[in-house]
Amino acid sequence: MVDEGASVDEVASVADTASTEEAPSVADAAPIVDDAPAADPAARPEELRLLEAMLFAATEPLDEPSLAKRMPDGVDIKAALALLQADYSLRGVNLIRIANKWTFRTAGDLSWLMTRESVETRRLSRAAIETLAIIAYHQPVTRAEIEEIRGVVTSKGTLDVLLETGWIRPRGRRKTPGRPLTFGTTEGFLSQFSLEALGDLPGLEELKGSGLLDTRLPTGFSVPSPSDDPQLREDEDPLEPGDLDLALAPAVEPEKDGES
């Protein structure tokens, strides 16, 4: 292979030798020419390399405006992300979108490789699962509204567990007597369940088909369409300083096994 650090004089010497000796054939000279580096016509566009570098270095998912600010002028960020996503679609790492933000994740079919090393299994109680489902579908929702839907008192510990997982968060305060906290899900919830948006949650027919709902439901029964809108609604006030430090509710008796 030709030494890429060879000087011009050395190259000229090789050429002079070739001209004074018996003329070599084209086939004899071919290895010297073929081994020289050639431009790759299929080289990746520079914007893909820039996006790739930023997304790999980021400690959390990045939205399109944040990425666009670091890109050269004139780059179509949506088109570039679509190209990069396609480029990684068959690799061990995929580019995915979560709540309108982009991040690299291990390909779904290879997640078993990481299970023992990075995932700590924590089984949620039935009460916690029911509470999480109600918040996901009915948000913004208060503790009293959760209890009304479940038909049983929700213990303080149940909400505490969900807050610790980072799957739910206080949104604001309901404009009703007592001004109770309202709860909603987080980007962590979407990430945990591999959802791009809350609209990807299963609907009524999907829940029936999976056996999670009885096919003989009461007349008029429906599953609400969850909303991704982070803005407070007309019946909500913003959180006040110190709200997140307050106890969620007075301590109550733990739920019995038959009610959890």
C-alpha cells in the first residue's frame, strides 16, 4: 500500500525509474494507483454527523429547536432527523422520539442484553397500577377524583411511590374549595412504556382485545382520550413555592389486600 506520508521527490523517483526501465504493463502499475485513497461518493452529509454527535453526548432527550440552534444555517432539521433515524433503524442503537424530543436507545429486540445490568425490577401494587392508569387517561386529576373512580381510598404511599418513580408529577391546583393538587404523567412515563405520545395508549377496543377489560361492559362505558397538553386548564391554578415539599395527603390506614 502506498505510504501516505511519502514526499514529492520520492514519488518522482518512482516515476523516473519506471520510465527508464522496461515499460511495465498497465496491470503491473495498477496496484500503486488502486491503493491510493479515493473520495467516497456515498459519504454521509455533515449535518447527520453533527446531529449524531449532539444526541450521543446529551444526557437527556433533545427537542428540535435545541438541535437546530447548533446546526449550520439552511439545514432542514426535520429532514435531517428523519434521515438519521432511517440510518439507525437496523442498528443495535435506534434514534427514537419521545414527547417531541429525540434520543438514542438500545434497539427494542436487543433490550434483553441490558436487563440484568441496568434494570431493577420493582413490582407495583395493584393500587399503584390502577392509580397510574387513572392519572394517565384522566389527567389532570386530583386524589379525590382518583378515589371516586377507583371506589376506594387511595393511600398516601401509593402516590408517593409513583412520584418517586418519576412517572407522575403535580401539575397545579384545582380551583375548588381546598385547592387540591392535580396530577399528570411525565416524559419518564412515556419513556418507560416506549410511548411517543399519550395518544399511543391503547383505546377501548384494544383493551378488550387484550383481555384487560370485560367484553360485557355497562352501556355507555368509554375510555377517555388522554391529552398531552402541558398547559394548565381553566380550572387549574399554577403551583405555589413549596407545594412540592408538602405532604400529599394525611396518613390513612393502608389499603386492604381485597381493595388494593
